[in-house]
Amino acid sequence: MNRGVLSWVRLSHLDSEPAIRSAALVRSDDGSVTAFVALLLVAMLVLMGLVIDGGSAINAQQSALDEAQQAARAGAGALSVDALR
């Protein structure tokens, strides 16, 4: 019976070593939040740039379409219906 207790004590001692190692690993993660925030900031700036650039492209396309429609109306207004018959 003592042998079982001793083996349990030895096993529990071995189990505590990984806990110490994992505690050391946790301490080494001090700068990980800074890196995450920096990457998140870069990603947000890229997305914001894409939104602004996409909005400008849509605005330019809409302006070109509006001018083309105005030119078509002006051209249709200049036509003589009697000359077409």
C-alpha cells in the first residue's frame, strides 16, 4: 500500500513540472497584445482605404453615367422629328 502512495506522490510531482513550464510560457506572452493591436490597426486602415476608394469609384461611375444621359437627352432634343419621317 505504501508503494501505491509513493508512486502517486511521484506522479503528482511530475504533473506539477508542466504547470511551472506553462506558467513560464504565459509570462513570455507580454507583447502579444501589442502585436495583435498593431495588426488589427493595419487591417482596419486597409479596409477603410478600400471603402473610401470603392466609394470614389462608384461616384465617378455615376457621374459619367449622368453626363452620358444628359448628352443623349440633348442629342435627342436636337433631332427634328419631321426630318426623320
